[in-house]
Amino acid sequence: MAFRSDIEIARDAKKKPIQEIGAKLGIPTEHLLPYGHDKAKVGQEFIRSLEGKADGKLILVTAINPTPAGEGKTTTTVGLGDGLNRIGKKAVICIREASLGPNFGMKGGAAGGGMAQVVPMEEMNLHFTGDFHAITAAHNLLSAMIDNHIYWGNELEIDQRRIAWRRVMDMNDRALRDAVVSLGGVSNGFPRQTGFDITVASEVMAILCLSRDLEDLQKRLGDIIVAYTREKKPVYCRDIKADGAMTVLLKDAMQPNLVQTLENNPAFVHGGPFANIAHGCNSVIATRTALKLGEYVVTEAGFGADLGAEKFFDIKCRKAGLKPSAAVIVATVRAMKMNGGVAKADLGAENVAAVQKGCPNLGRHIANVKGFGVPVVVAINHFYSDTDAEVEAVKAYVAEQGAEAILCKHWAKGSEGIEDLAKKVVELAEGGKSNFAPLYPDEMGLFAKIETIARRIYHAGDVIADKSVRDQLKAWEAAGYGNLPVCMAKTQYSFSTDPNLRGAPEGHTIPVREVRLSAGAGFVVAICGEIMTMPGLPRVPAAETIRLNEAGQVEGLF
């Protein structure tokens, strides 16, 4: 059989009208707001009508630290949802939306792969239903209103040196990390240094992902701290009077997006990625809606379990009162070999010793997830180059860690290739073994929370931060923000802050160079090492080869 790319498979999909997909979940047609024939938003009125219904079981799909070899977390999330439906469970998939920046850089799509995809794939990885554009517009409206307030007399007495609100755009552009605005004379305002973050890192994105409804959304937007006065008193978004207009811009974006898998099973795609610089989870409103409509909800969290799963447990589950029933950790034989020191070009050759050497990275993630009281199963995402001996080496190692590893062939076979994992997930979820608890209590100090994550999840030996960082955390505690969870911004490629340090390092130092208060979202961001909140493009960005072919189809995106 000739090899077909992900996009070729997606184009051959036999999609059903989105109204039929909604009907599978009991969503009446009048509560679907269609965007074309194959995607729709679910209305707030219908979502409110679900209050009081029992929740299904929540399954988290996470992974080892990403490598250039590929892991396939979203592919496994989609495949598992299809697999659960195949064995007779009413399952719903909840994944995150794709950022434009990485698609034109190097990451590629965020809709799965092979026979385990969500469609329409091209639209999902480009503008989709416009949610990210709405978030960008709402965020930058606030930026404009802050500068406008200062221009027209600065009644709130904002100290221009202490404006905390940067601008955003959904593109990788390193030239905008630091910028000076309002140059060109008196009519353009007062010059000041600022910069841009990528939209995914916006507090508005986090607020949309964590809000229960539009009322909660507007309250959280109003709680954003945008600046400080010379007396260091906070100035809030509601003081600028931007929260109402921002809510209007986000009204439609707040509604979850319903699409389908290649096997015509329902999937909610809503909320932002990037668990390295944001909390990186599907929106609370999408997840909670899915839990009311399905027996099982399969969701993912970004990057490796040290980032995505930790934030899913400590931020999303804590804030939304969610209790996951089981977790799946995705790994590949190829990634184990890379963690064992094999170069990407040599991954096709059998190397059991390298697999064994690389497995401690997987073992660390297993132990970490178990530390939250959630039962774990490992999904070995199969590649054609994997040998039986290499697969058995992973299975044997995982067994030593007190868990089971199951070979999954969903990329090639869809739900048929992941039935065994689906059955194991049901066994774990219905066995009542989950005893979920966050890593730290609310009342723990902010720096102590950072240290707890660094030591228990990253196995760091020390956390260092300048006195100014520690003093800032203490000031936020004194202001009543000490009970907030911490969102760590760190490289996704390693347990350390060195992206080249693979495996399971211990005793390293975690440097915290900056902290940011996201009072509306309800967490404190700790920026560690050299991680950037505005990514740059690689030497040869994917954008160079993206174009329309003669048939008007997108080429080069995947």
C-alpha cells in the first residue's frame, strides 16, 4: 500500500454534517452555530442546561519530553477516543486549538495524524473559527486603551515604568520581543519600552480557558492587573473600563468548537496550546461540557508530563474541581533511543541498549503522574521501524515501574489499532483507583510552590532567583495573591532548563529570571532559564514551502 501523508488522509475523510455529530451527543440543531458544514460552536444556553447532570470519566493523555523523533500525543488522544467508541463507550475528545506561529515555523499541525485525526485539519491549523484572532483583538484593545488613558491625562496616575501589559500577536516574531512604542512626536503619545508575546501566552487566553461562562469571563478580565501607580498600587483592567468591550469581542470565542474525527466521533477543539509558556490545556467550558455529554472524555495537556500534566493537575483541575480517573503517558521507541544518545539519522537501526538507556525519562514521568494519585498506563505509539526486541524492552522497563505499556497502532489502523489501550483505560477508570490530589496546598507560599514543582517534578537540586523576584512574590502574597497556583514557563525538551539535557537529570539548578502575576486567570507565572514568551522562526521556516497547488489546496503545511 502506498504511503499517504496526514493531509492526504484528511482530504479523503468521509465527513458527516456537523448536525449529525451534535446529535450523537444530544445537542439539538438549534443550539449549534455552524461554521460551514463540518464545524460549529455550541451555544451557551445549551451548556447552561446541562448543569446538574452527572459527569463522565476524565482521562488525561500526556507524554514524555518531546524529541525530534516524535511522540504523537494528540494522535494518541484522538485514537483513544475512537478506540473507546469502538468498544462501546460513549467517548468525547477534547483537544486544544493550534497557534499559527508554530505552523509557519517548525512544529506542524495539532490535529493528530494518520488514521487518528480530527477534521477539517487544514482549517483547524489555520484560522479555524477565529478564536485566536478574537483573543488577540481583545488583548490589544486593552493595550490601546491603556496608552490612550495615559495620552488623555492619565487620571489613574499610571506609572509608565510599571505598565505590566504587553501586546500580543499569533505569530513567531523575535523582532517584537522588545520594542519602543509611541515614537514620532507628541500626537503619538509618550514613548516607552514594551514588547510582544505570542497570543497563546496572553492572560486573556488563560482566562478564556479557565472561565465557566461569560459572566465569569468578564469578572476575570476586570481583575487583570495592567499597571501600577507611582505608589505601587495596582491598576486593573476594570479601572481602564475595557472589560465590557473585551467580553463582547470574546463572546463567540467563548463557545466550544465541535468537530469530528476521521471515524465521525465528536471532538471539542477549544483553548490554547504551549504548556511551556502557558498552562496549555483545553478550555474548562469544553471539558466540563464534554463530561456532561459523554461517558468518557479524553483530553490532552501540552508537551511532556513535567509541564502539561503538572499544570493540568495543579491549575486546571484545582480551578475547575475536576477529578481525573486515569492518565495515559505516550512514548515511542524512537524517542527512547534519542534519550539514550542515538542521533536522529540513526534511529532506524535496532538498538535495544539505547532504548534501555533512554527509558528513565519515561520512568520519571510515570512516577510524577502517580504522585498525583492518578493510575497510569503507557501507550507505545508504534512506528514502522520499531523492532519486537525494542518494544519488549520498553514494556519490561515500564513493568518494573509498576505500570503496563501497551503497543498502539492507531496511526496506521485507527481505532482497531488501539483497542487494547482503550480496554486498559476502562479497567483503570472503572476500578476506582484514582485518588487525585494536587501537588501542593493553596496556602503554601509562592516561592515554596515553585521549589516544590522544581524538586518533586523536575528533581532539581536548587532553585535560584534574584532578591527582586523573591520580594515581588512576597509583595503579591501580602496583597492577597499567595493562594494562587504557579504556572512554570520552562523549556519543554528537558526536566532541566537546558534543552539539550535529555534523560532524567537530577540535582540541576532551576533559575527563575522573572515572575508575572496573572490575577484574572488566577495564577503566577515563573519564567525559568532562557524560555521566551515570543518564539522566533527557525533558519528555514515551514512558511517558505507553504502554498496553494493548482487545485486550490494547501501544500506544505504538514
